[in-house]
Amino acid sequence: MLEHVNESRPSRTAAFFDLDKTIIAKSSTLAFSRSFYAGGLINRRAVLRSAYAQFVYLVGGADHDQMERMRNYLSSMATGWDVQQVKDIVKETLHQLIDPIIYDEAATLIEQHHLAGRDVVIVSTSGAEVVEPIGELLGADHVIATRMIVEDGRYSGEIEYYAYGETKAAAVRELAELEGYDLARCYAYSDSATDLPMLESVGHPYAVNPDRPLRREAAAREWPVLVFSKPVRLRDRLGNVSLPARPTLAAAALGAGAATAGLVWLAARRHSRDSSWWSRLRA
């Protein structure tokens, strides 16, 4: 006798990936600082400050206070930037800056999850204009990123929504409801204790290159710990991989590119679902 299936129960699954130090070896936002300098958006002092922030982030990670200071600094710095110029700079320098720093282990995991029939979702505190092209490069099915308010084509410096901490987890839960994911069967990967709410939202959490607080939590909760250490050019990997092409993300959303602040943006594959999501968000 066949087991009765509850049709209302979610049956789809997904893998949720933090971006910085989980998929790529650096901060995605700070990686573009020299490109923004070349484009006239920031001065040399800002480049040096970004380089220092990158060093601190890579060596010790970023706790809540440091993330808040970085958010305020980047939001202030990006005030008045032309949105289209930021998009163009990211597009022009994406392969040069991001392609070489993608972890081979992360790219393999993404492939494995896709082959297992799971959606791949990138969940990042960095801005949408930075994260969305990276998501497209990696073949992600959805992106959750952060944004600032845009007025007359420029960043106002005001924050609509910050995709960080509990707000990441809330976005994951909302996307799961929208897409029909069974979170108990989903996976999540992050390097930071600030992502504990997201990791706690799924049945299969993994700590990747964890900072000290997350390492302690992972040990206490008996979560698997992964070490990613081999950045590789994605184009080099693709030359040896024969996989069906993944759908690209939907059209780029309005919002902050370099600034780490803003409204959660979900790029859905299906236009009807995308429209439904945005209708709910704007309501």
C-alpha cells in the first residue's frame, strides 16, 4: 500500500551559501575598491582604508560591531554614486576580480547540489549590484542581497533593509515559503557566527572556514566543519566540467552595488513568481 503523501508539505530543497569567505576568498564588496577608484568613485585614501578592512576581515573575520561600522562607512561612501556606473564597473571587472578567487571546493559543492536537484541560493550582506552578477556567474537560482534607497539614479545613503543576521534567516524562510522548500531537508554554509540564525533555519548546517565563535558553536552542536583553501578560476574548472547550463538570474534589481546595506533582493527564475514576490515585498 502506498504511503499517503501530504500535498501541502514542502518537497523541494535548496542549499543556501554565504558569499564572502565561503564561496569566494575575499570580501566581495571590498574586492571592487580599486575598480571604483579607477572609475572616480572613491579616492586613494578610501582604497587604502578598504585594503586595511579587507586584511582585518580575512585575518580575524568580522563581529557584529565591525559589520555595523563597515555598513555605516560603505553607506556613507556610496552616497551620491551613480547606480548605472556602479553596475557597469562591476560588469567590466567581474571576471578579473572575482573569477580567480572562487573556492574550488565551493564550486564543486554548488555543482553537486544542482546535480542532486537542489536550488542554490546565495545569501550575502554585500550589495545587490555586486552579488547578482556573481550569482549569475556561478549559476545560482536565487540571490538574497542587500540594498540602499535609490533616488534619481543615485544612492541616497539611506538604508531600506540590511541583509544581516536574523534578517538573512527571515529572507531564507520567506523564500522557502515562496518556493516550497522543506527547510528541514535544506543545507546552509557560512563562515561567520553572525549567520547562526540562517544556519539554524535548515536541517543541514555547515561551518566553512569558521571564525572562532562559529567554530565553538559548530563543535558544541556537532555541525560539520569544512575547510576551503583552493581558489581557482571558474573558467578553468568549466573547461573540464560537462554540466547542463543553469538558468541565469532574473533582471538586475535596483539598489546598492558596493554599499553593504539595503533591501533583500530575490532574483527568481520564473517571472510570475518574481512578480508575486515583489508584490508582497512592496505591500
